[in-house]
Amino acid sequence: MCVGVYILKPIEEKPLKSATLFDALIPIAVLICLLGAAVYLFGDDSSSGPNQIALLFATFAAALIGLKNGYTWKKLEDAMIEGITLSLSAILILLMVGALIGTWLLSGTVPTLIYYGLQIINPSWFYAASCLICGIVAMSIGSSWTTAATIGVALLGVASGLGLEPTVTAGAVISGAYFGDKLSPLSETTNLAPAVAGADLFEHIHHMLWTTVPSFVIALIIFVFMGFNATAAGESGQIDEITSILQQNFNIGLEMLVPLIVLLVLAIRKMPAFPAISIGAVIGAVWALLFQSDLIANQIDMTQGEFVGYFKLVWTTFFDGFTISTGDEKMNSLLSGGGMSGMLTTTWLIMTALMFGAIMEKTGLLDIFVKSILKIAKSTGSLIASTIATCIGTNIIAADQYIAIVVPGRMFKEEYKKRGLKPVNLSRTLEDGGTITSPLIPWNTCGAYMQSVLLINPFDYALYAFFNLINPFLAVIYAYLGIKILRIKPKQTA
């Protein structure tokens, strides 16, 4: 009896081909064309689905290039899954941020911040006050878009009544809105940048202070001088109308700021972002029950019982946000929002953008661009300057600030690590170059949105968005001078 012995040989994989510049340009061209079509066809709504589809098709184009060059689908799929995995911590934080915004609106925390912020309006330094107010509001709600569409629109109306320059006012609104958005732990981009770079959220915010605060102070000084030289006549009736609506619908008082103070204390004590924001959301819900009982009573269905109605409304606020009807559409937009469901579109965009970046990296297509850039980026200063330039270029070409954070972040992450630079250097640079330059480009989703709500072309207000112009230049100066460039300390051996 003969027994045959078979030796199973492992399947030999095809040798991988090196990607060419033409290979790298194909998915980039697909992405640019589809993103341009998305902005053209869908305008401000392009980030609510069309951009995600564009990213998916660009990902498929990159995958086809990878298959051509010898990569198996399994390896490409694993790369995409790994890319999505990088975003999971940011997604958890974003979902809880949605819950926090909802409970802070219901508790009166955000309305109180807006109310007291509006009290500092004065015609003689109106531009600086507009910038500061928008900064306070954007920092409290984490949204430059909502701030510009509500407070920004109101301030432009006031500027018109006072005979002040609307383009300067728009520049002040944009400067303040993006300053607050950039430093707010509730902001999507503020969570996205450290997630891509591999940094901690609150360390990222702390590191950004060194470039962000001086830029904002310089912008405020310029606005103060411009305000002193401007002539004003009239009354700020729209501001009085807003404060009146706030008082009619919410209990306003300093005690409403306790949830914010608690969150700030937790952040200062370096508690991880997810539990800190979760605690802030829960305290907001408790404060709503304690101080906004009249508001809640008008929102609930009493047929289910008072206790059940209160409990159901607060529960709904966590996952679906808060909605109010004040009789004014703009105020309804400002005072309504939040909820975890409101973050799902952003989550979808983050996932598709990271998929695209991951497969471009896996197939070596990103390396082609990185190597060409790094040929001239010999020093730390030139590396950071190149990163900022790449973020701005991505904003111009890809027309979306999320892509301008994710793609350069993936491109430069390993190089920062090789040079012994801490991840917060990269995350700060992504924000300095990507987040704040997006509203200055008319065809960018942010620029198109700002034009639609402020009714002023970004090319007109860009000259007066001093914070957005100063911040990237100051970041480059810091880089070349070596100011606050943190390096990884070598581990000590026993």
C-alpha cells in the first residue's frame, strides 16, 4: 500500500511594483473632479453626503492602482479597516460632544454664554467686540458655522444700522468664529486633528494656545484701532432683540455656567476627553432639570405624566439634540441642535476620508508626494512650513477642511515621528494650516457656506479675517525659530 505525501506550497504573492507619479495622480484627479462636482451641484450641502461619495470613488480608484501594482484585495481591505480604526476614539468623543451640546442648550449654559457675551457690545469698538463675542460663542458650542449664521448675521445687521463697514465686520466674525472653533473641545476639527496625528485632545488644545492666542490678540488690536477710526451712528436694536428672546425662553444666570466650569476644571486636570465630556453632558442634563423646569414643561407631553415627560425629553436630548421655537428662525437655529445623531454625517465623512488616506498610504501613492516635498524640507522649520502649505493646497484643491486635515496628517505623520517630534506638533500644524484657511476660499465648503449666510464674498472679507491670515504665518515663524517645538524624549535605559 502506497501512501502519497503531498507538500502544500504557500501561494507566492506577485512582486509589488513601485508606484509612479502617474499612478499617484489618478486618484487625486478623481477626487478633485468629484469634489468640484459635489460643491457645484450641492453647494453648502456637499459635506452631507456628496463629498463622502467622492472620497469612496477616489478610494476605489486608488485600490485599482494598488491591484495593478500587485497588492491583494485583502491587504487593501485591511489597510482601509486600519484607517477607520484610527478614527474610533475621535468618533466616540464626537458622539458625546453631540450629547453635551444638546444638554447645554437645554440647561441654559449656552444661552447664558451668548447673553453675557452680547452685553459687551459698544459702537466705538464694535469690530473687536464682534470678534470677541463670536469667539466666546464658537468656543461654547464648538461650531463656527452656527456662530456665523446666527450671531454673525445679527452683527452684520447691527453694523449696517450703525453705518460701519460690513466686510470688516464679516472679517471680525470669521476671525472670532474660527478662533473659538479651533480651541473648543466640542469642535469636530479640534477632535479630528489629534486623532489623525496620534495626540491627546487636551494636550493638542494646550499646545495650540502658543500660536492661536497671540494671533487672536494681534487681530483684536487691529480691530480696536479700526473701530476707533470708524464712525458710527444708530442703536443696536437687534442685540436687544436677541437678549430679550433669551430671557423670555431661558432662566439666565451665572449658575448656568457651572457645567462649563466643571468641564474646564476636568480639562485642566488632564482627564481624558471622553469621560470629561461625558461628565459635562450629564451635569448639563441635571442643570436642565434644576433650573429650566418651565422650558421643559412647555416641551413635554403631559399625558405620559410629568416625571416620564421630563425623563424622556432629557433622554431625547442626548441622542437627538434640543429644539426650541422662539418665533425667530435665526434664534431657533442658534438655540437648537446637538445630539449624537447630529454627528453621524461628520462621522461618515471622517471614516471615508481616513479610508482614502489609508489606501493611498498603503499603496505607496502618498510616499511619492511626501518624498518630493521632503527633498526641500530639510529642517524642522521647513517641515512645518511644508505641512502648512500642503494643508492650504489641499483646502484649495479638495475644497474641504476635513480632507485638508486628514490627508496631510497621514502624509506627514511618520516623518514627524522619524525626526523625534511629538504628535502635538503635527496636530497643531494641521489646524494652523487646514482648519482656519478653509473659509478664505470661495469654492471650499466653508467659504461657500460663509458667503451664503453672510452674503459677502470670501475674497472681500478675507483681507479682514486677520486671525485666519496671521495664524499660519506665526506658526511658520515659531517653527523656524524653534519656539514651542516639542520633541520626544529618549527613553532612559536601566
